[in-house]
Amino acid sequence: MTTQKVPDDSVLAKLKTGPGRDPAGALAALEAVAGDADGAKATRDWRARFMACTAPTRAALVGAITLDDQAPRVSEVDSTLREVIGIWKSDEQGREILDELRGWWWSQSKGMLDHADRKRRHTITADELRAQIDYVLSKYTAASLPVSDLLAELTQAEATAYADRVFVEQLRWIGLGPRSLHAHIAEYHHAWAHRSMWLYRNHVCGSELNQFETQLRQEWKLIHAKLADRFDRGRAGPDPETVGEDILDATMEAVREIRLRPNVDKRWIARGTLHALADSARQEEKPLG
């Protein structure tokens, strides 16, 4: 690939796509240059290695070369991508969309170049590329928000860093074991990371988040009031840990369909945000948890 224009009468022009492509003619010309005893000393070793290959190998090598000239310059790539994809605003959101698409393209390209992987794919179809573009664009509509496709597993060291948080202590009070604690901490971690990112990049405003959190808090209030009253009247058994876990489970179930926006359907966002609300217990007059 080159940004320059290859002259039509050059050997390299025979390796371009189109009706003028002539790999056999290019091979003959390259063999003549490689076999020239008076050729440049700087390329002597490389020319010798080329001629040391068998004739079928040289033909296969040259035949596999496709020259793409007049490619866009690096400075023109973003504007060209924006035009093709349909991004007309040069703002932070547009840059995020391009970055995500570049990341996806890089991962696909890397996989296709991994010859050690016998299951590697060899092509990306136009339909697949269009579907990926549509998917990424859909994250940035008014009804959606950008959410990570894959959530990294929280390491034990990362989880331990939350050990003294209020919501973790509350989970211990109701007798949750280490595996459950790790799972709940991970959901808090991912939900808070996304919340911070959305605010930092101005995808949401504080009032929208407050409305979402108010809905979550209201569900907890109703469930907590009902089950706590039942326990006080002796109708929920004698074990407060069991009642506490029942409140947690019922609240998690109640908020499963509450969404920050209509198309943000990841349930861990609501569950993790509940833990964030519980974590502010020391600052609130009537804390959640």
C-alpha cells in the first residue's frame, strides 16, 4: 500500500488490481533484475535469496502481491472513515465511535494474520462489517449508552481493595460467603466504572442518574419495609441474616427491569448501582442497606 501513484508503465503497475494486472509479466521482470550480475550490491543478498527459491515458489510469491496505490494519507483516514460510516460531527462521541471500530478491526486483522491458529478466519464480509458499524453506532443513540462488550474478571487483589467498603460489610452481616461477595463486588466495580465514564464523557447528566437511582432506592424501600416489619412481628423466622439475604435477593429481582435508558439492558448496572447507593450509608440520614 502506498500513498503515491504507481506509473502505468512500471513493473509494479503489473501487480495492481484491475484489467492491467499481469503477475507473470511482473515475475519475468523481477527475475531479470534479481539475476543481473551487475545489480546493486546493497540488494545482492536479497536478490540471491529470491533466485534460490524454486520457480513455482517465486511465481506464488509474486502472484500473492497486490499493490494498492494512491491510498489515503494518515491525515485523511479519519475524515474518510467518518464519511463512509456516516459520522458528521467531529466531537468526542465521534472519536469514541472511530476508536471502537478501529479496535474491533485490529482484533479481527490480528486473528486473520495468526497462521498458528488453525481455526483462524480468512475474510471479513461486507455484511459483517456493516453489522459491526451499525452495532457500534447503536450504542450512541439517545436511547442507549456505550457499554463494554466484555467485562474483565475482577482479580482477588482488586476485590480485596473493596474489603472495607460499607456495602461489603453489609453483605458480610447477612452471611454471604467469599464467592458471593466477589460476584457482588465485581458488579459494583463495573457499574461504577461505567457510571464514571458516562459522566466524564458527558453521555449522561447528574439529574438523569439521580432519577435512575431514585427508582432503585424506591424498590429497596418497599421490600425492606415489608420484610423488616414481618421480622419484627415474628413472621419471618428468628434469623436476621436470613431476612437480610431475603431483602437483598428480592431487591435484586425487583430492579432487574429498571434501566437507565431503554436500550441499556445489562442487569448488572442496576445491581451494581444498588451497592453504590448502599456504600454511601455513612453520608445519608436514611441509608440504603
